[in-house]
Amino acid sequence: MKYKALLTATLVGTLLGCTSTMTNTVLNRATFDLNCPSESIETQELGFKTIGVVGCGKRVTYILNGECSSRKSCQAIMNSDLK
């Protein structure tokens, strides 16, 4: 039973870390692409490695590429026209 609890805690921690890295990667990219300060940007997870961004009256979707558990290999690629 302790093994299951430890495995679950490890898995949840890994997923939360990955989500944080994905959001930070998208936020950094969107700040540049939208020419908008990060404080004015909202993100929403839309699906597997897909994040929607709204800020400064603009809206865009990003697809994440690479292994996002490591920030060095995670890239946010714009997947929609800037609206």
C-alpha cells in the first residue's frame, strides 16, 4: 500500500512539474509574440501539449514540441494565426 502511495505522489509531482514547465515555456513565447507583458496574459490548457493564450486583446494557440519535463528541450510553436 505504501508503494502505491509513493508511486502516486511521484507521478502527481512529475505531472505538476511538467505542466508548470509547459506553461512557463508558452508564457515566455507569448510575451514576445503578442508584445504583451506576462502579467496581462492568461493561459488555458486545451489538450495534450496544446495551450491557448489570451492577452492584450490578442488570442493564439501554441503546440508544445519536445520533452517538456526538461525546459531546455521544450518549445512552444504557434499553431494559429494571431487574432
